[in-house]
Amino acid sequence: MDEKTIWITSDDGKEIRAEILFTFENEETGKKYVLVSLPGNDDEVYPFTYTDDGELNAVEDEEELEMCEEVLGSFVEEDLV
């Protein structure tokens, strides 16, 4: 496993390999986020919060999802420049 790969356990117990696009911390809330994509499906990006203990939680809150989309948009713009 390399630093760009993460294994996520689905609700039904399956292990899914995902590629880490990037991580960031929201300074206002102190929450840490990781945005990942699944191999062969680069069009979909999945946001999770994570802890230093390695606990992942899917982002489901609408405001958090919008914030993650904005950060992703900024990341893509920077990457294109």
C-alpha cells in the first residue's frame, strides 16, 4: 500500500480500495477531511471526515458536502494553472 491508497470498509463489510486525492482541515471546525476516488471511476469523488486514530465517516451533512465541493473546485483550478 502506498500513501495515496486507502482501504474503506463498506456497510456490508467489503474492503474497497480508494485513491486519496487530497486531505485538508477546516480551520473553523477543526475537522479533517479526505477526498477519495475509486479506481476506474475518476468522475466520482467521495468525501470523508477522519480522525488521527484512522476512523472514517462519510460526509452526509449538506453544508459540509457543499464546503467539500468548493475545496475540490479550488483544488482542480490550482491543478490546471
